[in-house]
Amino acid sequence: MACMGSLIPRIRGRLDRVGVLLSCLCLVHCVTGLVLVAGFGLGATFLLDPAIHRGGLLLATLVAGVAIGVGAMRHRRAGPFVVAMTGLSFMGGALAVDHGAPEAVLTMIGVSLVAAGHILNLRRAERF
């Protein structure tokens, strides 16, 4: 059982790091998409496909739910959970607006908050 006690925090820590990486990749996707579509008129069908955004939100929700949920139960701090869930709400809101700058801004705010939630979760876990 002692092995399981050390395994869960390692998995959660890795999921937090994956969450930060996914958030960064999403930011790159948003900025690249805006530049290519608005600046050059390229890639609109692929880069602005709603399926990519729905899939990204689903993946972000799963990773954040597990990593931050387990972290919150372990360190008993709501801050990382609240920050990440606020970010997921912004990402969900981005799906409700038309493609373009408003969607990108909402998404970028959302993924930044999700990444911040993961980072806070990692910091809280280190103190615990």
C-alpha cells in the first residue's frame, strides 16, 4: 500500500505537467490560427474547426479534473480547483461565440487560467 501512496502523487504531478503543456500548445494553436487565418487567409477550415475546440475542452476537462481534483483532495486547498474551473468556463464560453478574435481571446484567457490552476496545484502538492 505504501507504493500506491507514492504512485498517486507522481501520476497527479505528471498530469499537472501535461495540463500545462496542453495549455501552452493551445495558446500556440490560437495565436498561429489567428495569424494564419487573419493575416494570410490560410487554414481556416482546419484551424477553426469546432471539433478541435470541443476535443481540446474535453481533454482539458479530463486532465484538470483528475489532476486538480486529486490534488485538491490531498492538499485540501480550493484555489487551484477554482482557478482551473474558471478557465474551463472561459474555454466553454469560447465555444458559444463566433470564430475569430472573441473566441481566441476567451480561449486564451481560459487556457492561461487552466495552466495557472495546474501550476498552483503542483506548488500546493510540493508543500504538502
